[in-house]
Amino acid sequence: MIARLIDYWGQRSLRERRLIAIMLIIAVPLLLWLLVARPLNGALADAKERQAEAVARHGRILARIDAIDDETTSDSSPVNVGSLDLFVAEAASQRGLTIDSNSPQGSDAVSVRIAHARPEALVEWLIGFEKQGIVVAEMHMTANADGSAALDAQLRRSGT
């Protein structure tokens, strides 16, 4: 292959060699720019845009949490809500959340799983329990591919 290129180059006149060299001097940087630099610049711009959106979304979530914290009283005393699993299920249905699993863990705790919901709605729902004296003992929230979130949480009456 290289021998064929050397033969091809040797068969060209001086003028043709110069024109081919000039063409290559222009074409190689142009191709590098088109095939490497532009896609990388586009990817970098997209990443910066996604990062800015994530920072703004994070700020909105923190502002909501601060607003909810301001609403809650510092001494949330336990409210007798009867069966904790039924109370949690009712609170979820009032918020439009679908509970996939709701299993009591004794009389003062419940384990809850929600597969698909807006992350903001889940956080607001959990924070709302503080007013009733129910605390989140454990929580694990994961992002789903469609932008929703899945939640595994264990709720307990405060003081237990």
C-alpha cells in the first residue's frame, strides 16, 4: 500500500505535488475541526447546559425544603394516628402517590416502597409527616430513566 502511494507520488509532476500538498495542508485541519473539535464543543456546551439546569433544580428543591421547614414547628409532638400503615397509605393517596409496598414493622414503624413519582412530591410528602410526629428513620431514593424517582423508606413515630 505504501509502495503504491510512493509510486503514485513519483508519477506526479512538481506542480501536481505542490497542489496535492497544499490540498492536504488545508484538508487535514479542516477535517480535524469538523470531525473532532465541533462534536467536542457541542458535547461540552450540552454538558454545561445540563449542569446549569441541575444546579437550578437543586436550588429550587432546597428553597422548597427551607419553606417547608419554616412551616413545621420545632416541637412536633406525636399525634395518635392509629394504625401507622393505614395513615401512611391514606396520606399517599391524598397526594396522588401510588404505594407499591406498605408493610408494618411493629406497631410504631412502617416500611414503604413507591416505584414512580416526582422527586419533589416524594420529598414534600415525607416532610409533611413531621407535623404528625412521624419521622423518616431510613430513606433511599433512586432516579428512574423517565425522570421520576423510586423511594424505599422506613417511617417511625417520633420518640420510638
